[in-house]
Amino acid sequence: MWNLFKSDVYRLRHSRFFFVATLLYTLMTVLLVSTEGTVVSNTSFVSFDGRTSTLADFLAFLPKNAIFLFFVFLAYILFLSEEYQSRYVKSIYPFFQRKEKLIFARIMTFAAIWSLYILIGVLWSSFWL
């Protein structure tokens, strides 16, 4: 399981789409946080006002933000589709007798992407706000 997770992280680090998606997400986070007077609202429960909101408000807003969720799912879907394009799936799946380990490694990869994007948002917002 840990070897699968390490191989997933290695493949993520060496893929072009992941850097592009991370760069786009960083740009969207910079634009969202650094524009003065930004009022962003996804629902009545999730809103952020750049003029009056504090860092704690932004940290409550960030994981529920539509931009954040879009980029996390985009990076993960591109990662999974790259597995099928490179035929990695055909070579790795027959060797596993326990599919739970493979599923858990994929969940850990998704959590790693989510954590990386949360870290980018928190670092930039703590720098700016």
C-alpha cells in the first residue's frame, strides 16, 4: 500500500498536467485573496468578503469553495485518466490479490492532492491577509 502511494506521488510529481493544474489553482487563489473588496459566495452558508472577513473566515471558506473543489477533482481525474492512457492500470491491477490496498492507496493520493491545495491556499492567504 505504501509503495503504491509512493509510486502515485512519484507519477504526480513527474506529470505535466499536475503542475499546470497546480499553477492554475495557485493563480486562482492569488486572484481570489489578493483582490480587495472581493465578495465570493457559493451558497448562503459559504461566503467570503475580502474587505471585512478575517483569516479564520477564509480558512472556513476555502475547502467549500467551488474553485478549490473543481481543481482538486480536475487534478485527480487527470491523474486517473493518465493511468489508463499509459496502460499503467493493465500492468498493476492483475498483481493485487487484495483490491482494498489499491483503493486505500488511491484515497491517500486524493487526500494528498487535497492537502497540497489546502496548503497553497492557507500559505497564500496567511501571507496576504
